[in-house]
Amino acid sequence: MTDAHRKILVLFAHPALQKSRVNRALIRGLDVMDGVTFHDLYERYPRLEIDVRHEQELLLQHDIVVLQHPFYWYSTPAILKEYQDLVLEHGWAYGREGRALRGKILLNALTAGGSEEVYCAQGRNRYTVRRLLAPIEQTASLCGMRYLAPFVVHGTHALDAAEIELHRRDYHRLLEALRDDRVDLDAAARATHVNADIDAIVRTHTH
Ligand SMILES: Cc1cc2nc3c(=O)[nH]c(=O)nc-3n(C[C@H](O)[C@H](O)[C@H](O)COP(=O)(O)O)c2cc1C
């Protein structure tokens, strides 16, 4: 059994999982990964009626929070916005008394139809994915959380099964390394994508 230093909560949001190719592959095996709680928000709350106390309790029980989702309109699917609006209460997540999330790590793990080339200042989408996620990064900052560069799978429509499998391996490797405290957090926070140079960010062994 692995020595799990940190507990990871994967908040998964895909409103049409039956049509998913990439996220469906990325989540395969997460439910049995040691130290990981896999939480499918649309499955649990198909009508978006979020149980705030339960979600706050789950957040308290974990050290790392991963928001895994397809990129929808340069942002998250709706349930993750509803989740933020309801669960991150004043006096709990932020404000003078709100310290519940302090010191925890937040990571977006997302899939995007657009290629990496279109997500830059000169590209069609004008901004990097990380810049487009600024509201989430700033929310993390307000709550005293440490925000890492997102894990991004670009160009989803053009990926074949073998390429998707490589992304799944990188993603699982990253989660295991985060769990086991083998990630250079400063490098991961500075990057544009955490998976652009994953070998530089993930160490093979603890020291
Ligand atoms: C409602 C909707 C909005 C989307 N918005 C974007 C977007 O803003 N940027 C982008 O790159 N892809 C966008 N896409 C494409 C999805 O991100 C892509 O289909 C998804 O990540 C593929 O993952 P999956 O196989 O798990 O569904 C959008 C798709 C839908 C259905």
C-alpha cells in the first residue's frame, strides 16, 4: 500500500458523460486510486441541488482539490459555478473567520476542443487557458489556497485512443505525485500548463 501523504478530492463535472471520450478515459481507475476520492457532481446532483454541508465536510477531509471538467465557453460546466457560489461561504471559505481551505492545493484538470496554438495572445482565442481560468485562480487565492497551473488536454476532437491513453497516464502520474508529495509545487504554480513539461515538475522518488 502506498504511503499517502495527502488526500485528493476530484470534483468531476461532465454533464454528458455518455458522449465523453476524453474525460471518460481520464477518470478510468480514479475511483480505486489510493488516497483519491472521486466525486461525480452531475451524477450526485443531476438537478444541481448541492448539499452544501456535505461538500464542505468533503473539502475539509482533503488536502488537494482537483476540478476535472471539459472546457465549456472558456470556463467550467455550470455545476462547478453553482458549487463555488454555494459551498464557498463567507465566514467559512473566506472573510475574517473563513479559514477552512487555507493551505490546500487547487488544480484544474480540463479537456479543450481547441489546440494549444489557438490559446495564446496571437491565436484565435487570444488568451492562454490559464489566463481564462483567472476567476478560479483568484478565488483560490482569496480562500488562501495554492493554485497550480492547469492540467490541460488540448485538441480533444483530433486525439486517437493511443494519444488519449498517454494523457491518462500523465494525469494519473501527476495525481499520484501530488498525493505522495513528489511535485515541485513552485514550478507547478509558475507553469502555463502543468503537463507541458511534466518530467520537470514530477520527481520520481521522495527525498
Ligand atoms: C457547451 C460546450 C462548450 C464548449 N466550449 C469550448 C471552449 O470554450 N473551448 C474549447 O476549447 N472547447 C470547447 N468545447 C469543446 C469541449 O471542451 C470538448 O468537446 C471536450 O473537452 C471533449 O471532452 P470529452 O470527450 O470528455 O467530452 C465546448 C463543448 C461544448 C459542448
